[in-house]
Amino acid sequence: MKKSIFTILILITFCNSQHIIDCVGSSITGNGYPGYTNKLMIDNGYVWRVYNFGVPGAGVVQNAYKDTSVYDEVISRKAERIVLLLGANDWRWYSAANQGGKDKWESEYKNLVNEFMNFSTVVLGYLIHRVSIKGNDVTLANATMDEMNVIINEIASDYGLTIIDFKTAIGTNPAHFWTSDGLHPNSLGSELMGIAAYEHFKEYYYLSIDDEYWQAIEDYDNQKPSLFNGCSF
């Protein structure tokens, strides 16, 4: 069968073949790593599109993400994949909390995961380290977030979820962070995080649609009734 460009254009025109990944988080997400992941998807021919739903200052408990209007929008969109990178803004509260407070953080994190799992495949993200915090103990902050990452890892194991290792991807090189605060990724840091997300989806999820396209084209050319991405031929 001749795989004509014309036939491919017919398929693209009549089938809404885009798949959606929504990235939930704080300003670390809002800084832009989803944009880099989206660019890599486009540049490499994938139909997945990545959207940024980072809310500056949002946390799991502190300035809870679930209380924002953006949360409601994410719920209404029902994306096929959700990346959850949230908790860095909770560290002061978490580190000073008694065990009951830490249990609450874990409980609220699980509530978010459960809500998203009602309609989406959820991918968790490890919290990144900081290279400096003005007027605060960066060692304590990073140790606290490592403790939170342990909980995130346990939740992923219990729920059968995968994790993007943003922490390793960005590292602790000051060149990857804003010099003004040492905690927000700059463009290079966000790019490294975006690459990590892209590589994760390539490894754990089937993103290529080549075989499906060619099978659909075969069926179309042979006038066989079939379903492809919800479209009948």
C-alpha cells in the first residue's frame, strides 16, 4: 500500500488525535518546564500536548492547590495524563509540624492523587532541591523535601504510579536556578526538567502512533469498518 501524504492528511483532518498531559504544581511548574516537554513532543512527531497548570505559591496544605480555580479547571478538563509536582511550598509548615501535621500532609496529597485518578493516569514528581534560600536554612529545607519525597515514593508504590525524578534532572548547580532566590529553576533548569518529563513519558508510555496510523490507512484503503482513536472509517 502506498502511504500517501494525502491519506495521512485525511486522517489528521477528520480525527482529533491529540492526547493531553496537564502539569499540576506551583511556580516551579509555572516557570515553564511543561513548555519544553511540549516542544519535544511536537519536534519528535508525537500527538501528545502538554499544558501548564502551575500556580505560584500553591502547596498541598499551605495555600492548597485544591482551593484554587485552576484546580477546578484541571478537574473539568479530564486530561489523559496528569503530572503532579507539588509540596515544595509546604516545607516550612511540614518541618515544624508534629506527626499529626505530617500525617495530614500525606493524607491531603493522597486526596489529590485519588481525585485525579478518577479520570487520569497520574504521574508523580520528586520535589527538587534548592541551592539557597534568603534568610532560611537551605539544608533543613532540602532535608524536609527529601522526607516528603520518601512519602511520594511510598504513595507511588502503593498506587502503582510512576515518578519523574525532577530532583536528579535539575541537580544543585546554581546555574540551573534564578540567582535572585536560588530556588526557582531558570530557563536552563526548566529545560532540564522538561527533558526529564519527556524522557519519562517515552520510557513508560506508548506515545508513538505510527503503527496505528498505518493500520487505519490500510483499513481505510481496503474500505474496512474500523475504529481509530474514536473515528470510524
